[in-house]
Amino acid sequence: MNWYLVSCRPNKRDLFLKQLDFEIDKNQLGDLFLDKISPSDIMYKDMVLLRLSNISSARIHLKRIEQFQKIEPRALSEHQVQQFLDK
């Protein structure tokens, strides 16, 4: 269960999160998408941190969301996640 950085279309993070919640509920993906964090720093306004149990399966579902752009292939370290939370 690792944290991954996801980029969404400019100024569409809130809509992306709503659609992600809808996909999670509709497809019962609570075991795949474990947690999500929206960094508060304006520099990260188009990014979301997702805690995933399986990146390959998650990528399939993320691609169905129109506002999704990309997911970084490498998991973030705990230190990197903490940096996002501190900002």
C-alpha cells in the first residue's frame, strides 16, 4: 500500500475527486483506493496523493476519469508524503 502522485487537468482537481469517489462507490473499489489527500499548497493545486493497493488496477480505473492526466509510476517515500502534508 503505497502513495502515488496523480496529476489532473488544470483547475479540475475537485471535479476529478468527485468522479473518483463516484467510481469507487459504483465499482466497490474501496480495497484498491485506500486514501486520498489534496495538498493545500497552491503549487500542487492540480495534484492528488492516492494511497493504492495495486497501481496497475488503479491505473485502469483512473483512465476512465476525464480529468485524469497521469500517475507517477514510482511510489512516494514516507518523507515525500510528509512534505506534501507539511505544505
